[in-house]
Amino acid sequence: ALRENKARIHGEWVEMNRHGFAKRSEFTVKEQREDCIALRLTADETTRKVYPFDFALTVAYTLTQEGVTTAFTVENLGKEEMPFVIGGHPASTSPWGRTPPSRLHHPV
């Protein structure tokens, strides 16, 4: 977490919410297949107000036998060093309601 939601970048103070800016940004579809979708966010006027770097963020969701995997790719499209932190808090709904599937059927 940033102290007081502020960071000093290039000698200037910028303000960024605790969970960053990507979750409130509009992504475009980079790739879509039957088992995968990749969404891309690139720097624009809005993102540069809180994160003054040229970047591309791709988030790919892939269906697997075990569930869903998520992959984050961050690209520095500029010429300077680009610090970043990324994290995810995935959530979804399921047909099982509040009981996880592993608890629905217990072997005896």
C-alpha cells in the first residue's frame, strides 16, 4: 500500500488508489479462443495521470482441466526503467453456491 495513496515518480507526486488503476480501466480483447481470452490495457491520457509510463498489460484467462489460470504480462514500451507491482484478487460465481465442490461429497 502507498502511504496516503501517493507515490513520487520523476520528482512529481501522483495519487493512486490502494488497488491501482487497472481495475477501473477499459481493456481491449487481444486474443480469444475457445479456451482462452487475453485482455490488454495500454497507457493512455488517463493512466499517465497516475502512472506516467508507456506500458502494456495483458491479462490472459485460460480454462484448464483443473479450473482457470490467470497470467499477467507487463511490457515496458518506453525507454526508461518502469517500476510496477501487480496483483490479482480473482472472484467468480459458481453453481455450488457457498459450499465448495470439495465439501459437497465426502468419501465415507
